[in-house]
Amino acid sequence: MNNSDSRINPRQLGTPRGGSYGAALTSGDRRNRNKPTRGRKKSIFEAYMSKEDVSAGLKRGKLIQGPLRINPKKYHEAFVPSPDGTRDIFIDGVVARNRALNGDIVVVKLLPKEQWKVIKPDGSDKETEATHESDVPEDVLGTCVPQETVKGDAKSPDVIIEAQFDDNDAEHGQDHLQDMLAEDVKKLSLDTGEKGKAVEIGVMHRTKQDDVPKVNDPRLLPDKFLQRTAKVVYILEKKHSRAATGFIKLLADKNSELFKKCAMFSPMDHRVPRAYVSLADCPSDFVTRPEDYSNTLFICRIVDWKEDSNFATGQMAKTLGQAGEIEPETEGILTEYGVDFSDFSPEVLECLPQSLPWVISLGELANRRDLRRECIFTIDPSTAKDLDDALSCKQLPDGNFEVGVHIADVSYFVKEETALDKMASERATSVYLVQKVIPMLPKLLCEELCSLNPMRDRLTFSVMWKVTPEGKILDEWFGRTIICSCVKLSYDHAQSMIESPGKVFSPEELPPVSPQHSIDEIQQAVLNLHRIAQHLRKQRFIDGALRLDQLKLSFTLDQESGMPQGCYIYQYRDSNKLVEEFMLLANMAVAHQIYRSFPEQALLRRHPPPQSKLLNDLMEFCDQVGLDIDFSSAGALHKSLNETFGADRYSEARKEVLTNMFSRPMQMALYFCTGVLEDETLFRHYALNVPFYTHFTSPIRRYADIIVHRLLSASLGTSCPIKMEKDAIQQQADHCNDRKMASKRVQELSADLFFAIFVRECGPLESEAMVMGVLNEAFDVLVLKFGVQKRIYCNALPLLGFQFQKVGRKPELTLMWEPERPEQEAVSQVITIFTLVEVVLKSDGVPLKYSAVIKRPGSEK
């Protein structure tokens, strides 16, 4: 990359001959396009409204603001949530989107009713809702975190429970894990309008339109048949990083002036515009040997996008390497989502203890409860290095137990308003990729001084309870402590103890154990914690909690090459549940404590109820397929999902499909400051069904937890009140929400990347799959062996023809398979919701692309 000062003047850029991002105008684009003005270049986009007009319009209710979501499969379709929770507002076309990018907070103006979109009840319309990448909070679903190296993957409620409702948004345009069912639930069950390339042979569309008015003028239709449409008039906040990964090409018109100055950057994510970039910033031999760079990935930052250009102006940032390779692709993902993976600055490192080895001072010892002689241990994934939390369980003379949750005292090292604190607040979270971690804190803290490593004195913040054997809490204590963990157990070790309670473990079967404690003492503590956790868990679900465990893919990597050797569905077992229950208990206890003490400054975590429109669509879908599901509350939904089905293979598969569907209406769990939200009923956590919840248990990897630690310390009088006012806390909460969403999406994309490479290197792969949705020329499946979702197109199968119809209100595709031999007859196969099929996943020969086909019925497995 040349470090030239030659830059592009955006004003000089027009639209060259040839295709463009905005060239194929939709009907919405044509309606919204400005008329040319004499004497100046014709505008493609409207000028943004002034801040004053926007402010006034929002106050009067004439304008609406919200996050923009662009359909990853059809980039001309975008959506903004409706403030009243009804059907999303539709933004039709690139012009109406007015240069806003995915995730931006935009202000929109509704178009006249005659331009609203008519929703066809047979479902043959296109998407009608925003395609959320991951709107499933961790507090309900199992996490999509790909590797066992991810600390929270297997255990902590913040991931397992909160992954569930946090941020599942099918966003990138590659057909991977979350992408396949980006359409809303309505489309899943009813769509008949998917345009494919297949030639249908003898297809009859028997779609009954019982209650469909035969009217095309939206003004004459009732609102229930309409979707409001709007145009973007202002960008309040550019949430999108404006960075994209893609390829560069020479301009098509070799005779133009632009050809000598610019190249065209084409992003892999089609929701980002193509951009002119300066040739001076491209490799020196690019113009003479462009073919050498046809598979090279570059990072480009969008720096401008003028009203009169189809294309943005970009600044080349970096050459990444070859497309389809792990590290270039990973760096591209991190950059696109604004993850800071740079080295920590000298100013930050100066905030760390300088005299090593670090020892706890006598003064600090005097201010803490000394628990170093207690039997305290950690339970984590075997590869974890950042050990946030430890557990203890001591039987008392009266038959009750003293149970402790001991969390690394990160706030002791990360002081308010230091360079270290500022950096941690900006990163806000560690980011867990399949092959590595991008830490929030320097290694000295996250892997050493704060990590609760065995047989090392460590500073902790503890919550301790006196509990009955049935899990009833009799007493509670919070305080700063000092511990010395006696052993680092893995989930496998703890699981073995649970499954073989009478077994005598030899020292060789466990990691090194402190001589202060016996293996038997540790095993008894694990078994007692397990029994108490079972009671706590049972009571939580009786009290109305919800959990949606989605299939989670993990990988085994080659130690030398780092390439995926195998993949498997992560098993969530009793040892995981044990840790989760006590982390939940600690988080809830701390939430009550800090809210009691600081009602205006407490940083809590709320989970709003499901989006009503999507929930209603899901209820309608369940009714159509004959499922009796109670959606009246989180607990009722949990009970329906877990008690409706048997334990046979088909029932288990159907439960996986429904779990995936039920996750879609769920909203994100959000950090917030209690002083900013007046209505206390809004504090509730829907999935956990509790009034107050927060994050306290993972301060090494989450900045929100550090703020909570400071609040807890101040509430106990062991430190000064927190310096942040409520508005500043809310601002930080918003930032933590944004970074958590980005982090989760990056984790998903990392898993997508490794799975695509696994298919390429080890495929074709075969698996059983279950149909999740039926369209008129394709159907969606959940691949049960790998937990991925794929769309299977009829025109990719060796069929004589296929027929789509509605049986009652249930969509159905009949496939007519070509005979394998001339003397055989054609085989018909009916595809409907919950049909089990055999699928084959195979690489497409394009980097990171793979497709799915189903095997012919009755063919050899």
C-alpha cells in the first residue's frame, strides 16, 4: 500500500459507465429520486434535513427515529422498528435509505399512504420485518460462542442465558449459521414469492386467498393489510464502523479521466456501497497486473458519499491477504465491527503494577475478609485462562451450608478515570473468536493478577449465603475478600464427580490440588453445590423463567496449522448448570443491593418482552401447524416447549427447530441506568422473570461488571461513591450494549468462517436436517449435526418438477425426483414444516461459500 498524499476529491467523482450499487433502481427508488435541477448535477439522494427541523419533527411526532436494519439477502430492503411495536417500517430502495448504513440510528419520514406496501396474507410478499442478526439474549438461549476456549460459553449465565436474547441478527451475506432464516416468522411459514431460477414443471399454486381484498390501492385498504413505508431524512448516529472488507477492480471505462485516478472497491457485504478509491493507495503494480489481486482482500473505510453519486468515496486502509484464509478473514471481521485488537498503549500499561512479582500489601489484607484457608475452587472450560469466578460450599453444624461466589476484584486494579479505565470502557468487552481472544484488559491482569489461578493469593469480591440443603436462602453477605483457589477444575472434572458420586478420584485424574485440601473435600463441595443448584434451578422455572437452548457449534483445531479438524455440538451438562445457577444468584443479589443503595445510579440489565408483531406471527404459525403453545408468559412458553414433546429423535429435532423459531421475537437484553428509566416495571428481565438483574460475575471480560463492582463497594462503604453521574452511566451502558452486540456478531462470524473452511477442507458433509420453513421454490432446514441453517433451492436438485401448494393453511412442496435409471419411475417427496431430510453440505469453489442439497429419498446413506 503506497503512503501517498494523493487523495480523491469527492466532488470530481461522477458515475462511470457500467453497473452501480444504485443502478438497478427499485420502484421505491424511482418514486423517491429527486428531479434534476437546471444548472447543476442531478442529485440521486435527498439532502439531509437540518438538525433543527429534525428535532422539531421528532417532538411533533412527524418524524420517527430508530436503528436501521438492512436485509442481508436483498440490500435494497431496509427496516426501522415501529415505536409502537407493530410491524416494522419499510425503507424501499437504496435512494430511500439515503446513504445510511446497517445499524445507524436514523430519522425517517413516513411516505404518503398510497406508497405504503400492501401485505398479501398468503405470504407471497417479500420480507416485512427487519432481519435481526442475533436478537436473542444470552439470558435465554444457549450461546452461539464457537469454542470451548470461550470462558463463558459453557457456564456463565451472562453467556448461556444472555446469549439467548442478546443479539442474533443474520447480517453478513454469506449463507451461514444465522443467515438462512433472516426472514420473519411470517415468511417462514407462508412465503410463496421467492424468486428462483428454477423452471417449474406443471406447478400449480393453490394458495387460497380467503380474506384478501382484491384491491391494489393502499388508500382503500384497512391498515392490517398495509406496511408503512418511509425515507431516511437524517442520520442521528453513524453506528456502522464505515469499514468494509472487499476486493478492488479497475474501472470499466478505460477512456475516462477517473480511470487514471481511481479504482473501484467492491465490499463483500452488499449492504455497504461500492466506493471509489485512489489508485495511489492501491498496490504499485495493481494497474498493470490487476489479475494478481483478484482474490486479495482489502479493508476500505467509507469517508464520504455525496448526494450526486451512486458510489461512495473510500480510503484504502490495509491489504489483508488471500480471501478464504483464516487470519485475513478474521482481521476483516474485527475491523468491520470496530473491534480494537491493537496492542495496549504505554499509557495503559503504566497503570499496571510495575514491581513484579506483585504481592498483596499488609494494609489491603487488613481491610478484607481472609478466606485463604477455605476450600475454594474454579470450574471452567479446560482451556480458559481468564478465571473470573470461584465457588465454595461448606457444611455448617446445623445441617445448612455456607455457599460462596468469589469474583476477581478487577476494580482494585482498574481505577476510575485512569488511562487503563478509559481503554477498558471503550473496548467494553473481550471478544472470543474460535481461535483466540481479543481481551478487554492487558494480559498481566486478565491471565495473571486478576485471574483466580490455583494456589495463588487473589483479591476477590464475594457474595456468601447461608442456605438450606433445598436451596432456601437464610442469610446473605457481601464483601471484599482474599482467596487462594485450591484447584482449577474443568467442566469435565466436575461432571465426572457429579456422575460418579461414590468414586474415589486419584491425584492423576485431576489437576494439581493444594495440600491444604483433600480431593474428597473438593468432591463433596462439588456434589453439595450440584444438589443445591438443582433445587435453585427447579424453583427458577417454577417461578416462570425461560430458557431456549440453541445448538452451539465447537471446533477442534490443528495445533500447528490452526485449521479446523473437527466440529461438534457443545454439550451443556450438569456441571455447566451448577455454575450458572450460582452466577445467576450472585447477579440477582448484587442487583438488589446496588439498586437499594443507589436508586439513581445503579447499572442493571433489563430484558424487554418479545416483539408483539413477531410473537403474533409465531402464534399464528403454531396454530397453522397444529402446535398448542402457550405464549402468555416466559414461564408458560418454557413449559410448553419442554413438556409438549417426547424424547424420541423426531421430537428432539422438532424441539430444536421450535427453539430457533421462538428465539426470533425475543428482544435484546440491555444494560441501563436506573436513574434514567422512570418506570420500575421496565427494569424486569423477561427471560429470567425477575424484577432486578445485573452483571457482576465477569469483570475480567465485561466493563459493565467493573462499574457494578464499584457501585457494590460504595454501597458497603469500602470505597468512595462512584464519580459517574446517571447520564454518564447511561451513556456507558449504551456503549456496552453496542459493543456486546458487535462482539456477539463477531463470534458468530468467526464460527461461520471456521465452519465454511471445515466444509471446504473436510466436505462434503452429510447430516440429518429438519425443515423449518417452506417457500414456493425453496425450503429452509436446520442441519442437526452442526446446528447451521441452510436454504435448499429446488433448481439445485435433479428434479423433473416440483409443486407448491397450501394444505389447509400449511405450505407444502412436492418434489418429483428424476429416476436414477431409465426403467425406474419418478419418486415424489413431500416437503413441509418438520419434515426430516438427509442433507449434503459441499463447498461451492468460491471462498467461504458452501451450499446444501438434500439426498434423494431412499438413496444409500
